[in-house]
Amino acid sequence: MHNLPPDAATWRRLNPEAAGWDVGAYLAADLYALWAGEAHPARPQKAAKAARYAALRDRLERQRARHQTEAPATD
């Protein structure tokens, strides 16, 4: 995935919060942060990605709990 261009559909699907951000945009945002002393307000946050993965994990755990069945008792 790291080799995909930012305008690739797969890259945009896996990184919706960073849609439209290419290497130049990230570098410009980093320069803004350096000069302004604060993060660029439009720069995608890693927390958004972590929150997305946490929500996905929660959804998968609930799905697993729904699909688990107890093993039949053997006498």
C-alpha cells in the first residue's frame, strides 16, 4: 500500500481521512507546523485512523460473539 499513489482508489479507500494529501501536502503541513508552532488544522490525524481501527475491532468482536455457538454436550 505504501507504493500506491495518493490518487489510487485503493489508497483512498484505506485512508479516507487523508484523501487528497500527497507527499507535497504533508511536507507543506510539516513546514506550517514548524513555523507556526502548532499542527496544521487540516492535516489528517493518526488518532482518526486509530479510532477507525478500534471501531472495526469492536464490530468484529460483536460479530464473533453473535456467531459463536456452544459446543454440543457429549455424554
